[in-house]
Amino acid sequence: MQVAVFSTKPYDRRFLDAANAAAGGRHRLDYLEPRLSPATTVLARGADAVCAFVNDAADAATLEALSGAGLRLIALRSAGFNNVDLVAARRLGITVARVPAYSPEAVAEHTIAMILALNRRIHRAYNRVREGNFALDGLLGFDMKGRTVGVVGTGRIGAALARIALGFGCRVLAYDLRPDADLVAAGVAYAPLPELLANADIVSLHCPLTPETHHLINAETIGRMRRGVMLVNTSRGAIVDTRAVIDGLKSGQIGLLGLDVYEEEADLFFEDLSGRVINDDVFARLLTFPNVLVTAHQAFFTEEALSAIAETTIANITAFEETGRALHEVSTERLV
Ligand code: NAD
């Protein structure tokens, strides 16, 4: 198939080319740097499928343009699919495929890296030592052992994080619509969300972004957390109301914040903007806090994850070409 690959970076090309070669080089991959949007759909003209990433906007207008050009498949290089209008996709007969599990450990391990860095102020220590400042004031951390980690969403990534936290000797409290019996057997305790928020020293978000989880972390839920809590979000930006989090940081209710995702990240992340002015005042405010650590949606970014993403993406495209069905389709059955 001919595939228009949007939001391409050099690393996407490297891993997708390798996966396509391993599949006999059967697909023609056209690498495009722009993000998918109504204005860029014209670049997909002549293609059979579109391959897209997390900040590509597959909204109704985009899907209508793609459908008009005869495209029938969107192969997402991600697990999350909140950027696709599934109702429009269903109406237009466009199949949406994704990569449901590539490396949950990649994201869970990055989450732990953020938790440890924030706890032990590694981001501050790194700068201090380089400037010849070897003082320890302001770098005081806490033992992970015995602390309570609240995991919101115990699917693949949340479960991997829970197991790592258990390894540190943490108590793990979890909240999910569908509790995982294996995790309970491993020592995880499930609790309603208010109870988790009231008891966790660290709250880590691993549920998908859905209408129900949009701004799940808001002024009211932040108010239920322990004073000085560490909040970490490596899931999707809009699960957190960023303005409410900034208020929480200013009041001291939130003591430490780690973000790998941000509500308005589409205009910032994955690009080198170091020579430009940041026009997003909310994001700029976040960067002023010494107790905030931001990474630019890099939790997935390991060799293993990129290989798996590329292999599953090529397998999705191949299966669709051969059978009319992708290997991992996003179900639109329950949509109206
Ligand atoms: P998953 O589908 O395996 O698990 C999601 C879990 O969330 C499920 O157990 C589900 O029951 C639960 N859930 C759904 N709605 C909920 C709600 N309202 N309240 C509580 N729990 C709820 O997904 P996963 O592979 O673990 O990925 C989780 C999320 O992580 C993805 O949706 C994606 O947004 C994000 N992600 C981020 C990165 C990154 O690089 N930062 C990479 C991959 C995935």
C-alpha cells in the first residue's frame, strides 16, 4: 500500500523503514514532516492509508477530506486514540488502527524516572553541581520505601508502574473501573478515587483520555489530595486541568509535579523551539516552578518501544491490505 506518514521524525523513518524491510518492503511509505490537519490532507493525495501520531488531528474535517481522497485506513503509531473523531470515522467507513501495547515498561520506567528525579531533586542538583554549588539545602527527599503510590488506571502501563513501586517497598493504592486480580494478588489495594487521593504521597495518572477522564484532576480533586503531594502525568495532558494545578503549586497543595504530557502540547512538543518565544503563558508559568519537571512526551521513547510501534504499524497496514481488516482496530461498535 501507499502510506502517507505524517509528523515524521528521523527516528520514525529509521524504525518504520526497518519494519517495512522485514516485511519484504511491500509498502511505499511517503514520509511527511507536517502534522495531519484539514490543511495538510492534500499531502496524502494518491495514498491508500495515513499513518499518524499523537498530535495529528484526525477530526471530522480531516477525515472527510481523507475519505474524499479515497483513503480507508488511519494507522496510528500510538496506543491512545483520543485525537481521532471515531464517530466521523465510522460514518465515513474509515478503519482506525492503533498499537495497543508496544512497551508499557517504557512509559512506566520513565514515570519512575520522573518520580525519583522530583523526589531527590536531580534536575536541580544537576545544574547546581555544574555551577560549583555543592550545597544540599533545598534538595531534601524522602525514602520511597513505605510511601503510598496512588495509581489511577491499572491497564498495561499502570500495572507495570505498580509492580515497580511494589519493588521499592511502596504501598500501592489503585483506582480503575476494572480492577486487576493479578495486581491484587501481588499486593496492590484498590480503592475509590477519593480514598486514593486522600492517602497517596504520589499520584500517577495512567487512564486514557476520555470524556469521563477529561480534567479528572481539577481544583476539587486536587483539594482532596494530601498537602504537598507529588502528582505525575505521563498519560494525556487534558486529564489534568493545568490552571488548577498551577493554583495547587502556588498554594503548596501540590508539592512536586511531573508532566510528560500537556493539554496544549500539540503546539510545542516534538519541535526545537529554543530560538523562539513561548506564547503559551500557562506552559511558561509551569516552567518557572523549581518543583516542576516537564519532559516533552518522551515516555514512550525507547529502542524497544519504537521497534514494536513500527512492527505493529506495518502489520496493521499489511493485514488491512490482505483482509480489509487491521490487526488492532479501534472498535467503533458502541458509538452512535
Ligand atoms: P490500557 O488500555 O492498557 O489501560 C488503561 C486503563 O485505564 C484500563 O485498565 C482502564 O480500565 C482504565 N480506565 C479507563 N477509564 C478509566 C477511568 N475513567 N478511571 C479510571 N481508570 C480508567 O492503556 P495503557 O497502555 O496502560 O496506556 C494508558 C494511557 O497512557 C494511554 O491511554 C495513553 O494515553 C498513555 N500513553 C502515554 C505515553 C507517553 O509516551 N507519555 C505512551 C503510551 C501511552
